[in-house]
Amino acid sequence: MSLRHAVLGLLSEGPASGYDLLKLFDASLSNVWPATQSQLYTELGKLADAGLVSVSAEGPRGRKEYSLTEAGLAELRRWIIDVEPVGTARSDMLLRVFFLAQVDPEQARGYIRRQAEIGRKHLEYLESIRAFVEEGTDNLSVYGSIALEWGLRFTRTQQEWAEWAEKQIR
């Protein structure tokens, strides 16, 4: 996935400023595809240059509201249907697990314990946004709820794995 398509997808629901998009990212996509403010504004400029979005309104202090163009909608639809997701599975955390024998067992257990704690905290965060995501009836809420459920299940599995893995280290 790319930031480009995340922005196009958010704009498919209606015009938004860069600030509005950043808030939407934080409330919906940050667990799927996080973006910083500078990345987002840079991408908006690239999308405008490519004719995939246009500035539909300008306000005070240089505030710009962006709208999806027909070309942008066509690109979003092409990407959704025609481009297969990249299945690269890289995990910095699991790479470290492979080499935990290089530290003493208590350090290894501590590392795994921290992974369980990270999972627990992430689950708490996901649960805290559940009501917000599920209260809406717009497309982002409906499909965001589906994505949120994946995140909840995946994170629970990671946490359970870490709790199991800690017990395996002698």
C-alpha cells in the first residue's frame, strides 16, 4: 500500500484539508498505514501535480481543501482491484527472536515480556477507538470497523504468542 492510495481513499469520502486528513489518519488509518504531517503534505502536493486531486477551496493562512479528481478516483479503483498487495512479511521483532540465544535467558524472557506488554497496550488503544469507529454509518466507519477487527484479532494473537514464548525460554 502506499500513502498515495491512502490519501486518495480518504478523499473519496469528500473534500478535506491536509489538517482534516491528518486527523482522519490518526483516527482511522494510523494502525494500518501511519503518516506524519510532512509526509502527508508532501503527498498532497505530488497528487495535485499528477492531477489526481485538486484544490477545491482556499482559506485563511494558506489552508487548502483538496478534492479527488476523476483521474484520482480511477487510480484508486485500479489500485483496489488490479494491484495485488505486496506480501512482504518483515518483522524486526521476530528477527530479534531468532537471535535471542545470544543474550542470557532472563534478558530473552524480558524481551518477549515487553512484546506482550506492547501487544496489551496496543489492544487497549484499539479498544479505546472501537466506539468511535463503529458509531458512524459512512464508508470509512463501516470498512474501518472491519479493519479494526483484523487489528484486534492480530494483536491478541501477537500478545498470546508472546506470553507463550516467554514460557518456552529456559
